Amino acid sequence: MSASPIADTAAPPEQGGGNGLLWVLVAVAVVFAFVRPRAPMDWLQLVDWQTVGALAGLLAITQGVEKSGMLQAAARRLLAHTHSERGLAMALTATAALLSALVTNDVSLFLLVPLTRVLAVQAHLPLARLVVLQALAVNAGSALTPIGNPQNLYLWHRSGESFFGFMAMMGPTVAIMGFWLFVAVWWLVPRTPIALREEETEAAPVQPRLLALAGVLFVGFVVALDRHWLLPGLGVVFGVLLLTYPRVLRGIDWALLAIIALMFVDLRQAAELPAVAALLGHWPIGEGWRAYLAAIAASQVISNVPAAILLDHYVHDLPALAAGVSVGGFGCVLGSLANLIALRLAKLPHGLREFHRISIPFLLVCAASALLLRLG
């Protein structure tokens, strides 16, 4: 690897990437408050607190891993064994895709995006591009298994398919997305030597106790979520960290949690509009390519999880619906919650611009390819 500096590559900024989307969601919520008044408790019931609470716990635990210094040590070791930007990008995106099929798309991002940020501190790397590719990777990889993302879990229970039967149903679509993901990495990331940063400061020592605590809390919290013990799990995570490492909690991105909560408030109210129900009831989207395209379009507007739940009442072709909401995670940043999580974890000030520059063309090629497969 070369150690020469690259002048036009700055260290990743330590800022939250801007809160423009947060204020847009607040404005939409205010409009709905005037147009469709609700009681305060009704507003709270619009939020999927299971999702928000799970993200809060994972954010706290991820901060513990970051503060432990383990990511810095892992980044140094990875850079020592990887010699090109393209090779590193291939490794990160492949890992993201594989992990997302096993431990869900969100958890994969919580593990890999902080590592990628640290890599970009130690070397001159296209951080925004790497993070966007990881967001695409987890959306693609998580589509393979019933447990990879929330919409798959919902549709799996509705389908009556076996675990492997569902995987077989999704396999062709995932293969297409995986192929175009490989092409995107090859096209967007050059095969240039990785240039280490000469200005890198001395690495902080690894704190094994904090790392071990974060690992125990992670396993325990995942078990708590699986058993539907959200509040006890959150109490343990925040209580233990508050008593032992309170500085960890100061690094939580509370704005991300507000964005997710407001997305539920705004998008669920949009889906309830009479005009939306009338439109869906009159359009012939019950099956085939129409169902597939409707799922993609709805995902761009209200995100793929609400789109799967909404269209399930109108679409009778479950494979088309499942493929559509999976492909619909690309394109607009609202297509999948994983997109927002990736950009917020990366702390990119102009992440939305880079995301849409890559993700919208990626949506078009994946959507067209998967459609041709279905028509064929």
C-alpha cells in the first residue's frame, strides 16, 4: 500500500450528516396535525416502538464498541492485508450482504459502517461511496432469507412457505441484485493502492472490558428482542452503560431515532388517506408485473416495510410483491430504513447526494432486470 497523501480526500467529518430530513418530516407531521387531527395517544400509536426501541439499544451498544478502540485495531489489521480500494470495497460489500441475510440488514450496518468510518480515518478512502454500496448490499442480501428484513418476515408468515421454500422463491431476484452490486463496486471503486494518512494520530489503546461488556449486552439485547422483552432489554442496556461507561451514551444519534419515529407518523398517515385507498382499489395491481411495479413505486414513497403491509391487501401475487419491495429498497433514501441508518451512522454531511447518485441508477437496472426475469 502506498503511504502518499491524496490532497483532495479529507478526513471524514465528525458531524451527523445534517438534519434536513428531520425538519421535512416535522413539517409534514404539522400539516397532518391540521388536516387530520388526532388525539395525542393516537399519534403515539402510529409509531412502531419495537423498531425505535431496538434501534436505540443497538445505537447504544454500537457506541460502546466504537469507544472501546476495537474498530481502530480491526481497521489497522484490515488495511495491512488489503492492497487496493476495490479489493476493500468488495470485501466490505460482500460481508454486508452475507451478514444481512443472517442477522438482518440493520444489525449488519451497525457492525460494518462504524468500521468503515474508522478505515476512512486511517486511509484515504471514498467513505460516502463505500457506505452507499454497503446500504445497497444489505438491502440485496437481506432479501434472500425470511429473517433478513422486516418485510420478508411479514410476507413469510403470510405465505405459508417453509424457510428454504421462501429462499428459493427469492433466489433469482437476489441473484440479479447481487450481480449488479458486483458490477457497481467494480465500476465505482478504482483498483488503486490504498494510501494511508500520514497525519493519523496515535491510536487509542483497546479497552477489552468495554468491548466485552458491549458484546455481552449485544447478545443479551438480541435475545430480549427475540423474546419480545424490549423494555427490560432497553433498561438493562442503558442502565448498565449509565452506571459503568456514561460517556458512551453521549454519542448516541438521537436525531436518527426522531427521524425513524416521524417516518412512521407521516408515512402511516399518508397510507391511510382515502385517495390512496381509492387509487389502489381501482388500479389492476393484483398480480404479475403490475404488482411488482406497484410494490417498487410504493416503496419509494412510504418505504418498503409499510408498502409490503399496505399492498398485501390488494396484491394476490406474493412472489411479485416480495420481489418488488426488495428491489424498492433501492432508489430514494426512503425506500428502506437501512438507507437512513447507513447514512446517519457514517456521519456524512452530503450523504444524500451521493446516495441518490448511485442508488437511483441501481434501482433502474435492478428493477428492469428482475422484471425481464419475471416476464421470461
